[in-house]
Amino acid sequence: MIDAEPDMVVVGQAGDGDEAVARARSLRPDVVVMDVRMPRADGVQATRRLVADEFVVDGKFVSAVLILTTFNDDSVVHEALHAGASGFLLKSASSRMLGEAVRAVAGGYAWLDPPVARKLLAEFVSRPVSLLPADSYLERLTLRETEVLIIAAHGFTNQDIVEHLIISEATVKTHVSRVLTKLGLHDRAQAVAWAYRSGLVRPEDPPPVRRRGPHR
């Protein structure tokens, strides 16, 4: 399916979790499409090991991990995201959606299968605010970093943030990287989840309003 995409090339395949880690370390692909259920080391364990190896460039890991599975199970989703996966896609998804997911995580964005995203949002907003680590962590962020996090949590891309805040894309990437570092997060998917869990962003909030003026 991936090889059928004109802008994608499969550079390697693996039969188990250990081999997946070894090949990803060697080949350094833009995206690792990881199955959850594999022998020797499952996809979550393999993802955790890969993320521990990686270094961040422009706010994203060198090799982004997209989890591909038949299991729409809350515990699997949580484990995958906490392990550092950049996306989560069900195997029932269309080939078009698979291509979109790969492109998204390759570009440093988060991707959640729509049914998974709905379940996560419902869970996040139902949690008591008193249990969420909002204030102490938000104090670490500058006003501009908080703005970037809010806009990203609404599903906007880096280019969208450029147009909203009238700043350069390089500046956006710097802010995203600093947000991840200050909040102790691995990638954009975890940042979006954190924004909802903390109450910084709620599903009923209107999207941010774009500013007008020259880029800076």
C-alpha cells in the first residue's frame, strides 16, 4: 500500500520488534510503521526503545513512529502515545488515510485515527481538573509558547500557526521544540493530549483568530 504512493518508498521491513528496532536504527527512515502485536518485542516496547535513541530536530524525532493495529483499545492507545508514537491508525483505515497519516507524522505532526481521537477527547474532558498538572507546567511556558500550543491543539499545522501568529516557520518550530522540552513530552501528539488533559484547551473552545500584519 505504501509503495503505491508516488512520494513514498519502503526502505526496509521487519518480522519482529527486535528486528524493527535494529533496522530502524540502521536505516533511519522518516517514518516507522509499527504493528502493535509482534513476537519478541511488541510494537509499544519497540517504539519506546526507538524514541529513547532518537534526538529531536526542529521539534520532531528523526524517525517518527506510526502505530498500525487492529486493536482500538484504550490501554493500547495510551501505551503507544506514552511510548512516544507520533500517530495511531487502525488497520481498517483506507489506503488513502494511511498515506495521509504517514505524510503527517513525517512532517512532524500528530495523527490519530478519527474513532481513536473521539475516544481520547471524551476521556480527557471527563477527568477532574484537580488531577491535572496544569498550573505548575504552564508557568514554565512563555505567552508565545502557550499560544503555539493552543493553536496546535486545535489541529493546525506549523504553516497555519505561521499565518495565525504572523511569525516565521523557523520560529514556530523553535517554539514547538521548547514546549516539548519544558513539558517533558516526546512529540506533538503528546502535546495535544496534554493541552486537553490540563484544561488549557476544551473541545467546545472556538478556533483561534488569525492576526493581521507582516511576518516577523
